[in-house]
Amino acid sequence: MSQASIPNRYSDVIERVKYQIRQKVWLPGERVPSIRKMSRLAKVSPATVTKAYELLEVEGWIYAKPQSGYYVAAHFNQLEPSSASGLPQVSNQAISINRHVFDVLKAIKQPDVIPFGSAFPDPVLFPVDELGRRLSRVIKSMPLNSGVTDLPPGCLELRRVIAQRYANEGLSVSADDIVITTGATEALGVSLAAVTQPGDTVVIESPAFYGALQAIERFHLKAIELPLGDGGGVDIDALANIVEQHDVKACWFMSKFQNPSATTMTIEQLTLIYQLLAAKQIPLIEDDVYSELYFGSDKPPSFKSIDEHGLVLHCSSFSKCLAPGFRVGWVLAGRFSKQVEELQFMSTLSVAVPNQQTLAAFVKAGGYDNHLRQLRRVLEKRVSATMTAIQNDFPAGTTVTMPEGGYFLWVTLPIEIDTSKLLEQLLGQYRISVAPGTLFASSRQFKHCMRLNASFELNDEKRKALKQLGDILHRAKKGCER
Ligand SMILES: Cc1ncc(COP(=O)(O)O)c(C=O)c1O
């Protein structure tokens, strides 16, 4: 995975270290990465790191110990309480974010707004005509009793084609193990409800998909928000500590193309996390909605692919890769299948039958893989083009990571910028939306970040919008510096 920074002599290193200190990755008295290591991580020369560390020292963030390295200054003890374990701090708390998510998403969905803040891929990327033709054929020929036969767990033909796709990836799955749901949203919701009771504690990533935060709020659960490491994946030592200290009832993680950070876990990370949870029999809800959108030659592994104990509730849908409006998803729920099926039955009774049958027919007819191959190629190109534009237009100190799949870019801006405050001006004056970092955590710790949807072709309109966005960010940074 490559990380690109706006060329700037020192600010990338400075912001990186400040961010990590604020996030309590490095606590007072702990040594920050050595000059050699930071030079490798930040892809800058050792001389640049030395200069950055000297400036951080002048500002009082760190201090040098001769022959030893640079350490976090003690006064951060007073500013921000430290954790005794030396691990990222976590709090176990009720979540209240739904209203914020609702307000922001409502504001950014107006049709004349440039949808960089949207979670939906560019609609022109889908075989809409073909799906329409099949839908009309299905409606004309649908057996009258299919409203009954396709009740939960859902249309058998669709469950069979999904099971076949799992089989092609090496997983032995029967159609009976799959429950069809109204999008991944319902899949995730019923999965969470199947393994928790109100008041229980669930571990999620930080930053997390806001849907996870909303579901936790809806089911009156408590969340422990676990920071993602620089390269992606939750901090495994911190997770080990948490499952020792708290009565964790479930974890909700994304193994690949995480929304919003766009990071992907390695098989080693997946295995360590899975072993840790399996030892305590903690169920793992895996949100894998972007799994088909990989840019490499193979799909990265999922938790489900190493699930020896039936602990993983694997949730996905066709929303991001084939038919966004159809609202068809599924859960492969392992040992929790029965509860999930019953809860889905109570939740929406049945997923729209013509939609299920249309998707089954489309996948069976054989055009799906071809469509996916094309989709991945286009997305990779667009994501890369958007990333280059960001590098050219955004202020120094911005970092953005090139994902291995999906279509989101997680942009970390200089720490002074507050993207949620800029949103009103962006929407009102420029008709541009972004997803502010505040959507992805219960606190405001990602206020200087934003998620950009890079699935759109960078035509003149979108290119101009990115340039305007860059100008606004430059001005915001200058305003903060004054
Ligand atoms: C990470 C993630 N999970 C789940 C969903 C919901 O998927 P669906 O539209 O299939 O309900 C989304 C949609 O944005 C998402 O980004």
C-alpha cells in the first residue's frame, strides 16, 4: 500500500507525530519512532525527519535524550490523561451520532451537489439496462406463490448462486447457511442483534463506518472504539487488553477496503485477531460490502475464510458492486444462522422478491464476473486520478493512502482544519459535498479528516470542484495559522 504526501519539507512528519501523540499512540515519556524508522515510514530523508523533530522539540511536543532518541514531553500528562497500560485509550460508552449522520447525509444528497461525500459509487458504472430487462422478464414470469417460497431465508436460487461464489473462493457453504437481507445494512443490524443484548459492549474500529455507530446507538449498546494502526487493521495488543478487561460481546470489523480509512488487513493480522476472539468465543461481525472491488489479481482474505469455529457473521450485499438500488444483501452467519434468520423475519419479513430473482438470474447468466472485472479496472483508474489531483491541489501536510480496492480516499489534513465546519460553506457556496471525519467516530478526533468518493470520472466539472476544494482547504489552513 502506498501513501502519498503533499511535498512539504517537514510538515508531514510533524503532523504525523502530533497526531500520534494526540491519539495516545505515544504517551508522555515514550520514545517516538527513530529518525531512521520515521524516514522510512514517511518516505522522506533522515535530514528532513531530524529537522521536523527539532521543530517539534521547539514547540514542546518532544525532547531529545542524547544517544537514545526523541521522547514525548511530560507536560502532555497534564493536557491529556495517560493510560497506565501504554496502549491506546478506550472508553466504553453509549453512542449518540445518528442525528449528526442524518443531518450531514441529508444535506449532501441534493442532486446538484458534487457527490464527493456520497457513499454510493457512480451510478453509470452499473448494467442498469440489462438489470431492467431482466427485472421486467422476472415480473412477467414470476410464480404467483413466490411471495411465500421466497420468505426468509430468501430466494433459493439467489442463495445458491451466492453459495457457489463462496465455493469458488474455497469456502464450503450451503445455500441453507445464507440469509438474504435488505442490503448489508439489515445484514449487519440483525447480526448485531443476534449476538448482543441492550447494554452490552461491542468493539468497533476507529474511525468506523457510521452505520456501525448508528447500529450501536439503535440497539442501546456500548462501543469501545479501537484505533486503526498507520498501515490499517486494529491495534492487536490493544484488542487483547480490551478483551481481558471488558466483557466484550461482539466485534464489528472490516477486513478489507475499510470505510472510511480504505485500509486492508493482512492475513497475519486477521489470524491473530481471529485467534484472540476465538479463545474467548467472541462473535465477529464482518462487514465485507466492498469485497468484490479489489484492484490486485486476487480478492484479499476475509475473517470468514479462516473461521474454523463458526464465529464470524459475514455480511455483504450487491449494493456497491452491481445493483445499488435493489437493496439485496446477505449474511453467512455461522453458528448464529438460526437467530439471524428469525430476526430477519421479524425485521422486514421478506426482501423484495423480484429484486432477489433478478439478481439470481443475472449472476447465473454469467455476465457478473465480466462486469466486476471492468468495474475494478475503472475504479482503480479513477481512484488513482483523484489521488493525483489531491496531491496537486491540497495543502502541504495532507496525507492520503492509495487503497487496494473500493473507491474511498481517506484524506488527513493539517490538524488545524475542521472539515465539519467547512461543510456548510462547501455545500452552500460551491455545491460540493465531502464526508467530514466527524461522521466516523463518537468524538471529534477525526475533525481534520474527510472521506472522498473517488468513483467518479474526473471530467472538467469534477476536476474544477477538486481544485476549489483544495483552494478552500488552503484558505482554511492559512486562517488557522493567523
Ligand atoms: C462499510 C459499509 N457497510 C455497509 C453499508 C450498507 O450497505 P447496503 O447499501 O447494502 O445496505 C455501507 C454503505 O455505504 C458501507 O459503506
